[in-house]
Amino acid sequence: MKKLLLVALLIITSTFVYAQEETDSIQDGWRTSGTITLLINQTAFSNWQAGGDNNFAGNLNVNYDFNYTKGIWTLDNKLLASYGLTINDDDGARKTDDRLELNSILGRKMKKEYWNFSFFMNFKTQFTDGYDYEDDYLDQNPGADSENFPTSGFFKPAYWSFGPGFLWKKSDNLYVNLSPATAKFTFITSEIFSYNDDDPNNVTYDSSNDVETFGVNPGDKSLFEFGLNIRGYYKFDIMKNVSMENLISLYSNYIDKPQNIDIDYTMNLVMKINDVLSTNLTFQTIYDDNAYSGFQVREVFGLGVNLNF
């Protein structure tokens, strides 16, 4: 865990060092910007002796900022939403991406340059049910349908965090928020199925029985945590027509195992071809031992058709 914390601190430190010359004047009023991107990938075979399945994959992404400044007050909002499907002859349609997240930070300027008193809020969940297509239950029961047993879904779970703190903001493209008194709630609104490793045929477990799900105790529908939250954002141009957006969140729960720091890092790399087309790479990694005792990794790469607004 110390190594994980060191990696996170190195990311934040390198961001500050690289961005020392970055500065934007922030004008009063609303500033809005965003992109809707459709990433597509398709493969087709006809009499192809080496084998292969016809498939089509698509990902729809929304990245929208709506920020406001009035005198000593600032309000930064970012909406992130994505949904992806892949379709092939053998497996039909399966979800490949699913994310809904809203970030807000209210800041009031201090006398020290770039520093603000702040209050932040973060909410995240997903749109539709998710399934475990590779569990032992399916291997031992060929006729079973995993889609009868959702392992996640809308508000299954949902995370809501908020708290007061301090915001260091150099521009809309570079800021870090420190909240030492963060309340965090994890919600599970309906049953989620999980499997008994000792009995792969048993799929009756859910959040109301005897399995801890996303940290929520058996029989409960929510989990409360209280701790330290650090959130950072940095967007910059690597070169002409190539931009990188970085988002990182660190959380330590004072109540239980504060040394186990949750990490959520997302990198969006956009290589612009023209005003409509781009090549996009999204990389996300999460460490949250309430959900999984290791790193979760998500990567999406493809040709993007963009609508800017």
C-alpha cells in the first residue's frame, strides 16, 4: 500500500512540476465546453481460413464542463458519461463500458494566490446491469444464462462523496482539491448476485444475505465512511493536435483501514485528425479493496467521431 501511495504522490508532484508555466486568466461568468465522441470498431470475415468472428463494437462518451466564476467565487462542474457495446456471432451483445459521474467543486478565494476554501461533491454509478461472464458457475453449467444474475447495475453500487476543504486552482485545466473531512456513502438499492467459491452451483447470495458486497455489510443497503479525499485534474497539449486529460482521486477512510488508500485514475488522450475525426485512448485504473483486492483496469481505444459543444 505504501507503494501505491508513493505512485499517486509522484503523479501529483510531476503534474505540478510540468505545469508550473501553465496559467490562464479566468473571466467572470459561465464557461462551457464538451465533447460527444463515438468510438467504433468493426471486423468482418468471409471464407477466412484462419478463423475469426464477425464483430462490431461502439463506445459513446460524453465529457462536459460547465464552470462559473463571479468575483471571489468559482464553481467547477464536470460530467463524465460513457457506454459501450460489442456484438459478435457467438456471444451476441455484451457491455464493454458503463460510467456515469458528476464532479462539482465550489471555491471561495483566499488571500494567498491560487488558493480557495472549497466544498466538493462527487457522485458516480453506472447505467445498466453488469454480469460476470467468466465465473465458475457458467463453466460448470453450460446451459446457464449469466444475465439472470446481475453483479452490478444502476445504483448497484452508487458512490456519493462530499466535504469541505482547500482548492488550489491555477486555471480551468489545472487544479487540486484537498478535503480532510470527507463523507462517503456507498449505496446498493437492490439485490446483487455473487457466487460461492466453495459451491459454484450456488448463485443465491445477494446483499441481503451473508456476503459483503462493495464493502456493504450483509443485510444493509448502504455504507458510511469518513476520511481524507484528494482530487486532481490536469489537461494539457503534448504537441499540436494531441491533448492529454488526467483525473485522479485518492481516498483514505479514517474509520477502517486508513492505510488502504482508494485510487481512481483516468487518462484521456485525444489525437485530433480534423474537427470531426480523432483517435482516442482512455485508460482507467481503480484500486478499492472494498470492491476487489487488486487493480481494476479499463482501456478503450478507437477512431472517434466528435461533436463539440
